[in-house]
Amino acid sequence: MERVPAPVEARHRALLDALPDLLLRLRADGTYLEIGGDTTKLANPPEHVVGATAYELLPEEIAVQLMHCVGVALEQGKLATVEYQLRTHLGEERDFEVRVAPSGPDEVVAVVRDVTDLRRAMRELTDSRARIVAAGDAERRRVERNLHDGAQQRLVTVALHLHLVKRKLETAPDEVPELVESAQTELTLALEEIRELVRGLHPRLLSDRGLEPALAGLAERALLPVEIVETPSERLPPAVEAAAYYLVAEALANAAKHSEASRVTVRVSANGACTTVEVVDDGVGGADAESGSGLRGLADRVAALGGELEVASEPGRGTAVCAELPHENPNQ
């Protein structure tokens, strides 16, 4: 058999070692013939692999899965894949996808790819979508309940008053002014309740005049002293403005409920491609971004724009909520 020239072999080995995936060459019986690429993905130290078999090196269940994949690839003469979770020789539990392709009559080449981060991102995306759906359902129920218990009941009362007015015009016209006045009062209250409901869904001030006056309104209504140190001078994309507004609103609400702070500062800056929102309080800290439904909801809103949310809240050092909101969603 003709020997491969040393420079060619060196280049071949350099290419293998530079790959981000782990490459394996296996015989049909599971014996490792060659390894290359990222050997941190191996279940055993690299020096123990070549010459050993999959059954000797891997947990039985994983070895069976891998060798079944090898058999399918050799039998059908085409690519076969398998996925499993394995603890590497560095002690990390990772998710792997293995692609196996025949490279000879009784051997295969396997490419082992670490898909842990991809699987985690997919799970987080699924969880995030589920939370968004649940939040949307809860909000619709809240709107329905508020309409039913408030404005709808008042409008029913107005209808009854008008019906009585029609009857009293013929039988007791002197009672009509009082009924009309009562109906007007109920109608005014119903309209005010509807305005409050709509304002809670999306502040009109934000839509009409932009982020600066909308944040000023939040600061005026806040239960803690709020200093707005910076806001963009130009209007931002509507989705970015809404995300920034609700992030500040939720952060101020959380500070009022939990922080015991004496002051909160708000900073919103934009550089043309991205808006940064920071809300910092001087309270007791210790906020948990994972367990708080409000902060989870904000994280979902920020992630929907392709942005990132960070919460720093060491006990005794206050809480800082920071979000980066790109003006163009890279996920779209």
C-alpha cells in the first residue's frame, strides 16, 4: 500500500484537529480506528480510545444506539444519525448529534456535534412561546372580566334608564330629568372605565408623543422617587418604544413592591441600531429573574425583538435591569 507523503498527512491531521466537531473512524464491530477534531467531546481521554470498542468505552445504552446507527449506515450505504446525552471525560453532561456515513465496506466515519446550546435555546424558545400564549390568554380574560364587571354593567344600566325615560315621558314626565341625569352619570363612568382599560393595554401618550413624555408620566405616578437621566431625542420604532416603556413600568412596579429603595434612576439611550434601557434602584437587591413572572414576561418581550435582558441584583446592592433592544429584529 502506497504511503501518504508526510506533508499531506500533516495537512490532513491539521485539518482534522482544527474542526469544531469530533471526528471518528469506526470499524463495523465498533472499534475506534482514528479520532480527530474536538476531542473534549469524547467520553474517555483521547489516549484510551483508538483500538478500543464503543461497547468498552460508552455506557451500554449509548453504545447500542451508536452501533445500531453504524449498522444502518453500512447496510443502506447512506448517512444515518443518532442523538444521545453523554458525560464527557471532562465531567460535563452534554447533548450530542452523531452523523454516521459509510467510508468503506466495513467502516464508517462519524461526525459528533455538540448540540447542547441549540437544544437549550429551543427549549427556552418553546417555554417563552408558551408563557406568551398564557400571558395573552390571561390578559384577554382580564379585559373580558373588566368589561363585564364594569363598563358593560353601566351600559346596561344606561339602557334601562333610557327605557324608563321613554315610559315616564307619558306617565310621569317630571321624573325624566332625574333619570336622564343618572343615565348620563353612568355613561360617563362607563366611558372612563373603557379609557382606563385601553390605557392599560397601550398608553395613548406613548403612541401620540413618544417615549419621553410616556416615561415622564410613569415617573410622576411612581410610588418611589424616579429620576429619568436620559431619553432619546428622536422617535424609536414602535415595537422598541413599547418594549422600553413596559420594561421601565415593570421595573418601577417591582422596585415599589420589593426593593425598599429610596431612589430609582432610568436611562434610555439609542445609537441608531440599538436602544439600551437601564433601570437601577438603591434597594435591598436579591431579585430573582427566573421566578418572577413580571421579569420573565419582560425577558420574553425583549427576546421577541432579538434583544437581551440582564438583571443584576446582589443582596444589599440594589437591582439593575438592563435591556439591549435592536431596531431591526435579527430573528426575522
